[in-house]
Amino acid sequence: MSEPQKKIGMRAKLRAHFLENVGKVMSSDELREVAGKSEWARRVRELRNEEGYLILTHNDRDDLKPGEYLLENPKPQPAFERSISKELRALVLDRNGFTCQMCGAVAGEPHPYDATRKTRLHLGHILDKSQGGKDEASNLRALCSVCNEGASNLTLDRPTISKLLIQIRRAKREDQLEALSWLKQKYPLF
């Protein structure tokens, strides 16, 4: 089976599961099991964005906890088009140094939280499209597949320099030295 057929198959399984369970709260573990693949969250976003199913999360309703999903209505809404060009994708990935903006994982290297797989980068919206975000470079960031699975409709602010320095100052000496070593490796000119 080709990769596009697998993707459609996984999405179809999730669509059928949501439609069989309209009005029932489902967990991310349940959806991961239904899809049988680690990129289940992307397929849920495709159902939401490309097919127009109003799949709600804790960002949409206060009574839902993080990792809970709910399809209230089986009738799809008008869907968003995929409009991120290859050029825009390349610009954002290059701007972000081919590094996940949440955990710091680098594309192609073993993932720091799941060493069984190499880091794959995706583009994520800072302000989700469901909340009015646009497909513009200023609203896009590189996210690894691990962070992207848990980041749907989640907006995290980058730490300010003062907060970052406070955390480094609070760290153990060995950790401070490791941070310095990493910075020297990342910025060899300094």
C-alpha cells in the first residue's frame, strides 16, 4: 500500500470512529489505537481542516480535558484548504534552523523523547486556524511529530531572555556547562 493510501486509510478509520461515537468524549489513547499509527493527531487535524468536521478539544470547550476529543455534529462544516506552499514551508523550516520550536529536536537526528525514531519536522500554527490563525510565515513554526501530536490548538509563548537566564542560573553547574557547550556547538563563531 502506498503512503498516500495509508494516510487516507488511517483518516477513514478515524472518521468512521468519530461518526460512530458522535457526542461521546474520546481520549487521545483511544484515537491512537484506532488509527494504529503515531501520526493520528495529524489525521484528526485533516478531518477538521480539510473535511470540515467540528472535532472539539479542551481549547474549544472548558469541560474537555487536554487529550480529549468530541465530535458534536456528524455534518461537516465548510473546510479549510491546504495553502502552505513548498516555498513557505522551506522558509519557515530554514528560519527555525530545522529545529522543533517546542523541544529543540533537530530534523533527522534521533528524537530526544523517543529515541526509537528520527525527528521529522512539520509546520504548526502558532494561533490555530480554528481560532483565526493564518497560513503566514509569522504564524508558522517548525514542530517535530512528537510535539505536534500533543500541540493541536495549543499556543505556547517562547520564554523571554530574562526567564531563560533565570532558569539557567537556577540549574545545577553541570547543566549550565552543558548548556554552554551546546551554545558553543550551535554558534561556533562566538
